Amino acid sequence: MSSPIWTPAALSSEAHAFRGRGWRLVEAQHRVSTLKLVDTLEEQALLEDLLEETKPPLPPECRGLDYLLATPFRYGALYPTGSRFRRAGRTLGVFYAAAQVETAVAEMAFYRLLFFAESPATPWPAEPGEYTAFAAALMTDRALDLMEPPLSEDRAAWTHPTDYRATQDLADAARTVDIALIRYESVRDPQHGANLAVLTCAAFAEPRPVERQTWRLRLSRSGVQAMCDFPNARLGFPPDLFAADPRLAGFPWQR
């Protein structure tokens, strides 16, 4: 696939203001895991402080942020494989989120299936997995929108399911002109909702998540079912939904 040529100057001319929320899902054990190793909350706080000291330093603009927001920016030396807007290796961090929680859930459903595609002998979990969906407040004067003209004219390059060269090139060029956020189409969401790639912690308008929800994801031969109690919501992802992605070709739904 040939990569569209967007110069930094051209991207800078397309920059505009963005204000909104970005939703992201994490496993609900993200805090409880350390509690299993200690007897009291005080000991847990001490353990987490000690663990914090062993981690790579945060960029200056990320200091003071909740770890849920800052974490994607501190592991540049440890990023094992490339993603849509980030190359593998020693690369700058990207906070991936979605404009709507439903899109974030669809993304998580896909990546859970991808895990099982790479481990075909692993049985389905006996119980639904629990996830925390959290929203980050975002605000910047330097955003790009790949879903609107003229950038949307290269939609085929921005939405390729596995080839990320074009979007990685775009992100590299965007950083040189201080683009802070890229809005782009989700290829996992059946409604084609918007995803957000936050390129710098300076785009966070609040230091902590501004809303949280608890979701449960059940995986089975019938696909993925996602459930949230507050607010009440149900989402279903049938087995053929992600079939266009070659990594899920021949997926063994019977386990």
C-alpha cells in the first residue's frame, strides 16, 4: 500500500480546535492486583509507591496526571510492536481512546478475540471479564480529523486493518508541527465511530478521569456480548463482525 504524502506544513494548515472526551477500557483488576500482595491499604499505598520508583520517568507534561492517563506515555523503550499511530521500539507514547464508550467497547472486544486467535487452544473464560471504562477530558487547538475532508480522501490508507505505515508516517509528520490529537475512524466499531489518538499529555484538560463505568465482556462461540448496568446498556458483536481482519480468518469459535 502506498503511503499518502502529507507534509508537515499541509497538516499544520488542517489543524483545528478539539474539545471532548476520550473513552478507554482497562481490566478492572488494575488496582486490586497489588492489594492481593499486602494486608492493609497502607501497605498497598507503600507498595505502589515503590513500584512507581522502578518505572521509567514520565515526560514533564505528564507529571501530576492520574496513572490511567499517563501510563501510555512512559513505556517508550518497551513498546514491543507497532500500532496505528506508534512505531515499535523507542517511540513517543500515544493514548488511544474513543469518542463514545460504545466504540471503546468494540475495540476491546476485537482485541480480546485477537488474543484468543493467537492462542487457539485456550478455552473460553468461564465467567465474563470485568472492565473499567473511563473518560478523559480532552482539549487542544492542534487536532487533525481524518474523518473530514481533505484528509478523509485518503480513508483507505487510514483504515487499513493491519498495515499501519501510512498512519505512522502521518503521526511522525504531525508531531513535527505540534499536533496534539488525531481523530480517526474505528475499523472495529460496526457503527464506524470515531477513535482518538492523543499524542501528548498536554491535550488532557483534567488530571484525572471525569467519568467511569463498569462493563462485562462475555466471549463464546456466539461472539462477544458486552453489558453495563449503570447506565443500562447491552452490545453484541457476532462472530462474522471482524471477519475482514486477516488475523481472525479461520477463527476457531468452537472451544
